Amino acid sequence: FRDAAGMVVRTPTRETIRDLDGQPFPDRDAIDLPRYVATWREHHGKGAVSLITARGCPYTCTWCSHAVYGYTHRRRSPANVADEVELIIERYAPDMLWYADDVFTIHRTWLLQYAAELARRAIRIPFETISREDRLDEEIVKTLAEMGCQRLWVGAESGSQRILDAMKRRTDAQRVPEVVALLRRHGIETGMFIMLGYDGEEVPDLEDTVRMLKRADPDVFLTTVAYPIAGTPYAATVSDRIVPLREWAAGSDRDRTVAGRHSRRFYSYATRWMVGEVGVHQERRRGRDPRRMAKAYLNARLGRLGMRLTQTEVEPATPGT
């Protein structure tokens, strides 16, 4: 914070809070949450309320920030979380919940106990959440389905094992399609996060990602281009090449690029190609809607052409050059 003279004051690092059950529930009445839920319901068909059951993540993915919670994993008790869910349902009547944990299924015993606690209280409300391929198996997925999970987001990030290893993801690209199939068998949709542009990524790595997406066939996937978050190992690795695109106070970590990697134009085309290529594959498998097929095919071809035309372009060391 800034003191009376306008100087930045840094407070000492505080110890992490171990007893999360002793913390109050979020003050959701500080905002007009009913209006928020109603707006989402009006425009998207469903209104959701989010909550977290834990703080921190013990994984060491190089691009992820641990500045707030550190490399810890501290969990609330199943009963404490169920109390909050009951309160949310009673007060806001959402259509679904969003468990905003970093990795919801990280602790098997806790998840099974929480599912049992919800069942004991006869609570079953649809929800979405996030996990990883290495934290999903038959027992866990079956439990999620019984709890009401509608969609599970899997942090696949890349289909290239080389890139995953560079990220220190500790996941297996080859197993991701198996996990998606398992989720589908239990009636759970799959969302997938894909990251392009990680340090050292080349076209063959992108091609591996497209092949993985085709094999997995998720219901939806979202892409982002890697950006260096201050304080992360990834940012340290590329520290001498980070280029701010906006003034620090006016932007965020997303407004930083990395000099020398493929250009933003290249990744725009790569994203278009990836979405189009997977779209063509899905239309062939699911229904062959002529219009969607034609649109996906055109995007795939134009995206790939754009990649070829911009493959030698790199991000400059100076913004705007």
C-alpha cells in the first residue's frame, strides 16, 4: 500500500492460515449477487455462484503464480464446505456452482468424504470445476458424476510431451484422451485449456496438440498464448526478453510478450488453424453440418496459410517495432 507521502510500503510476509474452517464465508452481500446470477441466467441460460474449498496448489507448473498461497494445499473440512453450499442455495438459488479450486480432485480422501457429506444432506446441485489428467480415475469420475458434475475442465495445456515437461506439468499427454473418454462415459462434459507460445514451442509441438485434441474430442477447448507472470519460474527464464506492451499501472501480466518467439500474428493464425482443424474433425464425427463444416475447413486452411506466411516473424524487443 502507499503511505500518506505516497511511498510504497511492503508489509512483512505473514504465515499461512492453517485452520480455514475458522475463516468467515465470503461476504457475498457486499455485491448485488442476485442480479449477477439473474444476468447470467438471462444471457447464458444458467446462473452460477462460485466458491473455493481449498487454498494453494502443490504442483510446480512454471507459468503459474504461487504469490498468494504459496506451494501449499490447505483444505476446508467437508462439513464446512457443505455448510456454505447450503447457505448459497438457500440465499441465492443458483442453477449451478463453480468450484474455483486450482485442482478440485487433488485429495482423493477429502473428495470422497465431501461427496458423502453432500449425499447425507441430500444436496445435489450441478457444478463445474477444474482438474488434471493425473488426478482422475474411475472412482473419482464416478464420484463427480454422482455429485452433479456437468463439466470438468482439464488443464491439458499442450499435446507435446516435450513442452509439458518443460512446463514441469507432471502430466501425460497420451493419457488425456483416455480421461476425456472416461468422463464422457459418466455423462460429464469436458472443457480443456490449451496454452500456445511457451518458451521453445515450434510448429511440430502445435501439430502434436492438434492431434491430441482430435483424439480427445473435448466438448469445448479454450486457448491462450503464454504470458510471463511476475515471480514465476517462466518469467525468470525469459526475464531478459520480456517486453511490456502497456504501462504497468494500465495493464496486467497479459500485456507482456516475449521477444524472439513467434509473433502475435503467427499465434493468431495458429489459433485459427487449431480451432478450424479440430472443428472439421468434430463435424466429420458428429453430424457433418455443411455450413459448420465449410466454415471450419476455411478457417483451418486460412490459419495454416497464415502460419506459413508468418513463421519467420518474431516478437520484437521494442513494442511497436
